[in-house]
Amino acid sequence: MAKLKIMDERKRKEVERICSQSDELKELQKRIMAAYQNKERAAQITEKQYRQQVNLEQDTQIDKIMLRTKEIQDQIHRESEEARKQDRLSNKANIQ
């Protein structure tokens, strides 16, 4: 059992030594690191775009609600003005 651990440790060190001396492997490690960084950046960009889309949709909903509220208020105002107009006409007719 101990011999296996020693052999495994020797193999690991040998692989580590070879990797540290190989320019090709160093270049591959750089490429791998760059790929991981690019993947992370892409995920961050995607997340940012998603948040922007959600915010845009929320703003659109708020705008729709505000517009509908304004339309209702305008309708109430018109109806109120029409009722006052009718009252004035009715009072004018009663006076004559």
C-alpha cells in the first residue's frame, strides 16, 4: 500500500516536472485559462443583458399602467366636465 502511494507520488511529480518544462503545455495552459476567462466574461455579459431585458420589461409595464391611469383620469375629468355642463344647462333652463 505504501509502495503504491510512493509510486503515485513519483508519477505525479514526474508529470508536474514535465508540465513545468514543456513550452507546449505552458501554452496550452495559457489557452485554457484564456478560454475559462472568456467563458466567464460571456456569462457575465449574458447576465447583464438578461437584467437589462427584465428592467426594460418592467419599465414597459410601469409605462402601460401609468398611461392607463392617465386615460382613466382624463375620462373621469371629461365626464365630470360634461356633468357640470349639463347642470349649467339645466339650471339655465330652470331660470328661464
